[in-house]
Amino acid sequence: MKAFHCSGIIASALVLMALPAAFSQKRMEGMQHPPGATSLASLVEEAAQKNPQILAASHAWKAASHAPESAAALPDTQVMLQHVSVGSPRPFAGYTNSDFAYLGLGISQEIPYPGKRKLRAEVASREAQSLHVQLESTSRDVLERIKSAYFRLAYVQESIHVFEHHDQVLGEMQQIAESRYRVGQGSQQEVLKAQLQHTKILQEITMSRRDEGQLEAQLKQLLDRPQDSPDIVAEPLAQRVQPYSQSQLLQLIQQQNPQVHAQQEMLKQTQSQVALAQKEFRPDFNVQYMYQNTDRKFRDYYILTFGINLPNRGRRRAELAEAREKQERATQEVRIETQRQMADLQEQFVAVQTSTEQLKIYKEGLIPQAAATFSAALAAYQTNRQDFQTLLSSFLDALDVDLQYQRELADHESGLAKIEALTGVTLP
């Protein structure tokens, strides 16, 4: 009977010693895509076409793109119908009441001073360009949020797999503890500890399922999918390489960051507004042409009127001063936004660098060391050189290290997604 139990213990031990190493190797090489997994690229493409925020920003830009044509157009032409009667207050009393009665038809057109229409169109064009840059900013922000949620979802789903796998290992440990207890080599407390840890793992899986559902809800909202649509399964995370240097990324901030570009477009718009405010000191003109018919009692009248609209110089000086102050404000806001985005990039760059070093430590040190420690503890437990608590502690260390690696990997990829949003680059 003892020989039977000992052979069972040895067989279970051999399985246990192989599982941690195989599991760690599986994490290093990367798992195959689970059935029904959705790639991040497909979600990004779907969001670009369906996300309401992106679509709203797109329509705002398209609406503003028609403004320059409107701003450059002449003011509306006014058509006038004029009737003069003498001796009677009734409209259109007729020509019979007086020889001085007449019917007139005229046209009036305001003509802005040369250059004003062009500047007004330029101001409207700058505003449209600013909205176009804001569209790009909105798109990058939405896509960065999708990537971040996707990476967190991949971590949560992978952590569930980690818990489930380690729970299988724990089940093997519990079988060994029960076998040792039956032959008088162990205690009931060891079995109870294994059962307690199994319950804790089930609790962690339940909490992870909750997080999984919440992250899927966020993704469906960003993708404009119904909340009762099929669940989203993320592909396992794989570490990407960041090939750009710090100086290259900082230079890309000035060249491709949409927030900086938006402020630069606002500055150009205020510069055009200053030029327009200066031009507003010039007078506008008005041309009227009138034809008057006297029912052939007299010859017809043809009247041409040319008027000049003299600007209120006090008001124009105030508008010019306001425009110049707005220009100065926009200049400072460009500097503020550039520094803000560069600081944000620097934080992400340092975080990604640190995360890259941490991942290397996990892959080359902590994970294999934790697996080796667990194998050694298992062997020592089999020969009664260590107690079950030490074995359980090494098991929990291996589980914790594996979870920390997956969390660090998700943080690393989220940091790269933020760098992509800040600089406009697309990392492979």
C-alpha cells in the first residue's frame, strides 16, 4: 500500500516539476492566438470608421472647410423697389395724382476695401485647419484609449489563464499532500492550506472576470458596438521594440503632435486677425444704381450713387489691440503646449525604458528563478527536508512573478501606445 502511494507521489512530483518550467517557457515564447481572438489592428480600423467622437470631429471640420468661401464672398446684393406718390398716402396711388410721381427700381452693393475679403477668408481657413488638426488629435486620443483598454483586457484575460494554470498545479500539490497525509507523512493542515489557496485563486479569477467585463464595455463604447454584442477576446501580448531615440521623439513632438499643431494653427489665425484688424481702418464702399420711371411724362431717370463707409477709428483701435493681445496669448500657448507634450513624452519614454529593463529581468531572472525555487522546494518537500508552508510560499512566489510580468508587459505596451499618440509614429 505504501509503495502504491509513494509511486503516486513520485509521479505527481514529476508532473509538478515539469509544469512550472513549461509554463514559464510558454510565456516567453508567446501563446498562440486563442480561438476568436480579435486583433488590435482590426479594432483600430473599426474605431476610425465608427467612433462617434471621431465622426463628430470630422463633421465639424467639414463644416468649417466651407467657411473660407463664405468669408471671401461679397456682401449680399440689395434690390430696391421705390415708389413716390404726391397728394395721396396710399402706396401705388398712381401717376394720375401728380406729375412728380414715379416708380423706381434699383440695386445696391457694398464693396469691402481691397484685401479685406482675402484676409477674412484666411482667418476662416485657419480656423478650419485648426479643426482639422483637432480631428487628428481626437482620432489619436480615441485610438490610444482603445489600445490602452485592449492591452489591459489582454492582461486580464492572460491573468485568468495564469490563475487557471497555477490552480491546476495547486491541485497536483493538494493530491500529493493528501497522499502524504494518508500514509502518515503529512498533516491535515497542509491539505487545508492547499484548499484555502484554491479558494483564493477562484476569488481572483472572479474579480478578473469582473475587470474583463468592464474593459469590454469600454471597448464596445469606443467602437460604437451594442453592449450585448459578442465578447471581445484579445490576442496575447507580445513585447514591441521602441526603435527611436529620445531626441528623435522630442523632435517628432514639434513636427507631428496634433495638440502642438492645433496651437500653432491658432497662432496663425490670430496673426491673420491682427492683419484684418489693421485693414479694418480702411473704409468700405457702397454703390447704388437706380432707374426711375415717370410714366413717360418726363424722361426716365438713371441715378448712380457712390458712398464711403468711414470706420470708427476708436472702435477699430480697440479691436486691433484686442487682436494683438490674442496673438501674444496664442504665442505663449504654443510654448506651453509644446513643453507640456514634451514633458509627457519624457515621462512615457522613461517609463517604457524602465519597463523594458524590468521585462528583461523578469524573463532572464525572476521567472526562471521562481520556477527553479518551486522545483527545489517540491523536491525538498518530497524528501521531508522542507515543510508544506515553504512549498506553498515558493508556489505563490512563482504565481506572483508570472502575474507581475504580464502586468508589466501591459504597462509597457500602454506606454508605447501613448508615445504613438504623442508623436504620430506607428510602432510595429
